[in-house]
Amino acid sequence: QRRSLAPSQLAKRKAGLVICDEVQLVPPHCGDGDSSGKVKEKFSVCLQGHRLKNADNQTYQALNAMDAQRRVLISGTPIQNDLLEYFSLVHFVNAGILGTAQEFKKRFELPILKGRDADASNRDRQEGEEKLKELIGIVNRLVQTFTSFYPLYFYSANIQHKSSLGKMLVLDYILAVTKSTTSDKVVLVSNYTQTLDLFEKLCRFRRYLYVRLDGTMSIKKRAKVVETFNSPHNPEFIFMLSSKAGGCGLNLIGANRLVMFDPDWNPANDEQAMARVWRDGQKKTCYVYRLISTGTIEEKILQRQAHKKALSSCVVDEEQDVERHFSLGQLRELFTLSEETHSDTHDKFHCRRCVNGREVRPPPEGTDCTSDLSQWNHCSDKKGLRDQVLKASWDSAVSFVFHQRSHENQKGVA
């Protein structure tokens, strides 16, 4: 049975097993109390283990104070931003195996990052690969990897910024076509409550029934709202979601289309939010749309996400020949506006599968939604799109689309 424990209480427990769910068992605040008395725990199991990426926070220190004989971290995203976060997780499980944080940075992080730079010399790349193999060899003594497959279609659409309404115009088309041609429901996700306010105005103008979940809604009411929306007999067409309040843990299988309206600096936050519609119990084909303003800081955020995910692919998934698309200099150019491009991201790929903006060769066999964007389908016009909703919305303001599907049909789900 779950109950709440402040971090200061953890070190005083007398039990053989501690299971720490960061949302409900270990709140982010710390109560007063003495945590100096260590007790012998047989096991410490931490769900959402990536929350322990900062060794200086109180939760990390409280859990670390328990003298557990065995420690287990469970995470789908052990690297979210940088390698020092990964170091913190490994250090929690087996302190000292990678040295101190300063030693790790000098020995592994700096040469690996230098070798991952698109402008790296052959010598830097070779040294980076050697350090990467050394790091993987050490960490593999501790790590068990499990892979899940989630069937869905995924679209990342560049929206021309020249239109002042840009993404709202495309969203209006997506909702209108979905409403008029399908029985699907839609989840709208944003990082900002001000954007949810705009969604509400659009829904009232179009007379769409909707529900909104943000940080002002109580936990008890959230559960009721989600249950009602998921009912097949519920008439609400749209579920508006603040990614900060409900981007993790919610099961929104009542909808099978999701629109990510703006990107987060942390790719793991976006991935968690985008997974709300494809959950256990989903019986329909799922579609996820990411709307990115062409040539703006939003594309720079998307490129940083790709850079971070490539780093994770090298270290965690041990993938070989991961592409180096961006130099550190390019990633720092956050506020440069590219007005004469259909997709600044595609331009930086120097894609060899496209000629004059048109894809002439399909993505490599075996690629899916988890692959690098350079290995997705690339569309500079609507002819290559399978999704009729996005195809009908193209002329509103779309300039370029990356799209991919997860895997082949299984048990009637595509």
C-alpha cells in the first residue's frame, strides 16, 4: 500500500525493501528531522530513476543515506540532457565506479562530446569513440536494457513563421479535418498555460467540446476528468494538457491523435507527453504531430534535442555510426532567424536521400520513430504523406514534414 514519506524519514525506516515512486512516495520537498542514523535495507528500488540526475538535491541525498545492500534504478531516459546526469545515476547505484564527478568529466565527458561534434577532427573522433567504448564497458556491468515497441505514426511539421498565426492556423485545420472526417479525439499539449488559453478561445469559436488539465486542477479531480474523457460515450472532442502538470503518467486512450504545440529543451519531457495516447488499452491507430516554427528558436530546440538523443543512443543503446549533424557552434546560434528555408533542420542534415528538396530514396530498412530524424521520411510537399488529415492541412502554412511509423501492423493496430 502506498503512503507518503519525506526524504528525512527514509533513513529511519526499518524494512527489508524500499520502493520509491518519485511522484507519490518521495515528494520533492524535505521535512525536518535527523537523517544521520543509517539502517540496513536489503533492496532500494527507485522508479523514474532519472529523477536522481542531480546528486545535490534532497531526494538523492536522502535515498543515498540509506545503506541498502542492493540498489535498482528503473528509467526509460537515463540521459536527458548531458553525461553528468548519467554519472549521477551510475554513481548512486555503485559509488566510485566512474570516479568523482570531476574525474568523470575529464576522463569521459569532454573527449566524448568533442568527438561527437560535427566539426571534430579524425583524431578527436577516434579518441571519443575509444572513451565511449571504455565507458560502456564499465557501465554494462550494472545495466540491464529492455526495449518496448509502440505502434504509431509520427509527424514533425515545419510551419512557416511568416504567417503571424502559423501554428494556430495549421492546428485549426488539423482539428477541423479530424472532426469532420473521423471519429477520433485529440489531445493538445503545450508547455505554457497561456497557450492553453488560446486553445480554449479556438475551441469556443469552433464550438468544440473540450476539457482542460493544468496545475490548478486537484489530483482527485484529474482522475475523474481522465476517466470521463476516456469513455467511448463521452462527447468531448479535445483534451488540453499542460505538459508540466500532466505530461507524465496520464492514460488518455480516449484520444488517438496528439498535437505537441511547442518543444521542450529536455527531449525526455516531450517523449513522455507524446506517449499519453498510446498506452495499454488503446485500440486505434495513433498519430502524433509536432508543430515547429520554421527557422526560429523552436528549430534550434529541436536540433538540441536531436543532439542529446544521439548522445544517449551512443552511450545507453550502444548504437554504432550515430550521425553527427550539428556542431557546438551551430547549436549555440539560438537567436538566428532563418527566413529563406523550408526546414533549417533538414538543411543541416545535408541529406543525401533528397535531391532539390525531394526525397528520392526511402529511409534505411529497420528504421522507426526512435531513429534519428535524418532517417525518417522527408516531405517538402504533401504528395508523400499518408495521413489524410495532415495532407488536407498542408496548404495552411506547412513548409516541410518529417514523418515515420513505429512498426508493421500487429493485431490490427498500425
